[in-house]
Amino acid sequence: MFNLFKSAPKSYEDLDGKSFQANYQAASNAELLDVRTASEFASGTIPGAMNLDVNSREFQKAINTLDKDKEYYVFCRSGNRSGMACQLLSEKGFRTYNLAGGIGAWPR
């Protein structure tokens, strides 16, 4: 029978902090995206990150300008918004990785 409550499979990969950092640093063709608000971004981010607020009106327009030949390593505070952003990006043909646990999981 039909399982109406089954969620769609994820089309991105969740990575723990160490794996996320190692994969990002080893990738020759990667971008780091902080999908938190501008004020969260201003309060501190991972060096080299670009800010694209997933909840802003401009997010959809902004992702249409991104290079599909690059890999995107995406993070937020807890991993929820970045997971949502990864799903949206991957549905448009981008290769994405989510920092599970959010910015706090990034190794110091």
C-alpha cells in the first residue's frame, strides 16, 4: 500500500564537523555558505564563508547565480536551515554538504 507519510530521500550529504572541515579543505572546487541571517553572520562565522540567508526573499534569486560546477558546504546555527538550503540547492542540480550540528560542530 502507499506510504503517504514517508519523507523524500535526501539529495545531499550530512557530515559531522571533522568530516565537513576535512572535505571542504581538500576540495579544489568548493564554496562555504553560511545560510544564517546577516546579524548571525556578523556575530561570527567560519573564515571564507559567504552569507546567503536561506529565509530571505533573495535566496532563490541568489542561488540561480551560483556556479553548478562547484561543491557547496552549507552551515547554519544548528544544521536545520542548512539542511533545508542543501535540499533546495540539490534540487536545482548543485552538489551540497550539510554541517550536521551547525557552526558549533566546526572543529576549533
